[in-house]
Amino acid sequence: RANPWIARIDAGKVFLAKGTWNADFIDELSLFPDGRHDDQVDAVSLAWEMTYKNKPILIA
């Protein structure tokens, strides 16, 4: 589920600012998929899918 956007991070196409406000997310991401929690990874995966996989809706 996280492969599409993690692959973009690995390719240098996505950047994440490091700060105290996102330290928990970075920790969770670094332990994924073997970590205890994956809620934030799931949320980003869903947002990524909604943003990049869905075709735009055309309202006529």
C-alpha cells in the first residue's frame, strides 16, 4: 500500500521536512512494515492514492 509513494521518496521525488512536529511519523515510516503502528503510513497511502491514482471528475 505504501510502495508507490515510498518508491518516489527513494527516487528523490518527494521530500519531507524534518522537524519535531513530524518525528513520530518519520519513526513510524522507518519501522514500516515491521513496526507496531502504521496508522500514519496508511493515511499518507490513502491520500497519495486519492491524489495521484483517481482520474479527475468532469462535471458538465
